[in-house]
Amino acid sequence: MKSRSLRVRLALWHAGMLALALGILAALTLSLLREFLHRRADAALYDYADKTARSIANDLYQSSLPGLVPPEHFLNRELQEWGRNIQIVDQNGNVKEKSKGLADTKVTISLDARINGMKGLPTFETRTDLLEHPVRIVTVPVEMGAKTPYLVQTMASLEGIDDALGRTALILAVLTPTVFVISLFASILVGRSLKTVDEITQAALEIEHTNLDRRIVPPGTDDEISRLASAFNEMIARLDLSFRQIQQFSADASHELKTPLTAIRGEAEVALMGERTPEEYRSALKSIVDEVERMSAIVENLLLLARAD
């Protein structure tokens, strides 16, 4: 499989991480909003039910005093609010009174709500069998000392919360892909800056020992890419200088060694041209030895210079 370029891999990694982050953010936002709205609705319902339960307990206490008539109605009309309904049930679950919004709706109290109410505990429930939308019900006991003669149930439709969550989900469904596309486009633009790296790589591959005078054209920006191109140019300049020194060294070595080699060859050719006396051969060999010693000295000096460079 052909390996992807760094630019493509960076774009894919950025796209994947961005999609994951946006998805988590959207889900977390929706979850936190749902929890906040339900907590707020529960707090409002509980406060409404608690006020009604305290009012009923106060009326029952007042009616227990000598000479006072028991109240005909448990519900204080001032406590009734728009969007909420309320009903009063006794220990057996019989409805004693309910608000006008429940005139055509029968709401039976659950066994858990009755048991908790007898213990003096509130109960929160969600019913889906009453209306088109789920209904949140809070059951609060009316406490008269150790007795709990009645239970107060307040309820409200969750239509508003569902509608708010639906609108939020729709907004997130539109904004999340939009932000993703914008960010991905921005990452692609950023990735285009890596095109300069490809150009630098191609230029570096085309430079050989025969064209070390060539240089990489840096971009017109003072950034990491520009400094990378400048570093390559400085390295190539040092290599060019080194190659030139090697070439000069080779030329000098060839020139210095050529003279003694020519002399040795000349002496040998003269000695071989005809019969010579022993003294003449000795003289020729001595001359050759002198040239060899001179050549050895040159070689030693060249090696010393090479080590020094």
C-alpha cells in the first residue's frame, strides 16, 4: 500500500480528532442541558407541592381547634399555577380534590409513591400513559405530626423540556458539521504550507556533487520552513567548499608527484638506452633513489595535510 504523505496523514488525524471532540462536546452539551432542565423542573414541582402540603397541614391544624369548621376545599387557589396540575389523595389513594386541568384525566397514585409518602418521603416519577407527552409527577406527604393523612401530587408535562432539547439537538446537528467543515478547511489550508517541504525535498534530491553551486530557494516567510531551507543551503555551501578543497588537493598532489615520477622515468630510460659502465648505472640508480625519497617526502606531506583538513 502506498504510504500517504505527511500532509494527508496530518489532515486525516486532525479530521478524526476534531470529529471525535465535536461529537463528545455535542453529546455532553445535550446531556448536561437535559439534566439541568429536569432538575429545574423537579425543583419547581417539589416547591409547588411542598407549599400546597404545608397549606393543607396548616388548614387541618386550624380546623382541629375548638369551634372551627373543617375546610371544604384543600386546594388554595393562589397556589395553582399555569402549566401545572395538582391533586390530593388520601392514604388509600382515593382522590379527594384536583385542579381543573385534571377534570377529564384520571391519575392513579403508584404504590411506591404511597409507601414513600407514608414514610414522609417525596417521590419523583415520569408517566408516559397520561398525555401525548411524558408527565413528571412529584408526590409530597401532608404531615400532621406522626400522621400522614393526605398526599399531594403535582404534575407538569415535559413537552417544553422535550421541545427545548429537540431544538438544541437540531442546533447542534447543524453547528457541529459546520464547525467540522470550517475547521477541516482551515487544516487543509495549513497543510498546504507543507508543500514547501516537498519543494525543498525535491530540490535537495536534485543536488549532486556536480552541481553543488545550486541553492534551495527559501520561502518569503520567516518561519521554521524558511529556516530549514537556509540550513540546507548552509550545509550545501560547506559541502561545496569541501569538494572544492578535495579537488584542489588532488590537483596539487598530482602536480607534486608528476615531477619526481617524470625524473625517475627519464633516468631509467637513459640508463636503458645503451650499455653503461657500473659507475653510470650507480649514478642513475642514485638519482632514482633521490627522486623516490623526494616523492616519499611529498606523499608524507600530503598525508599530513589530509589529516589536518
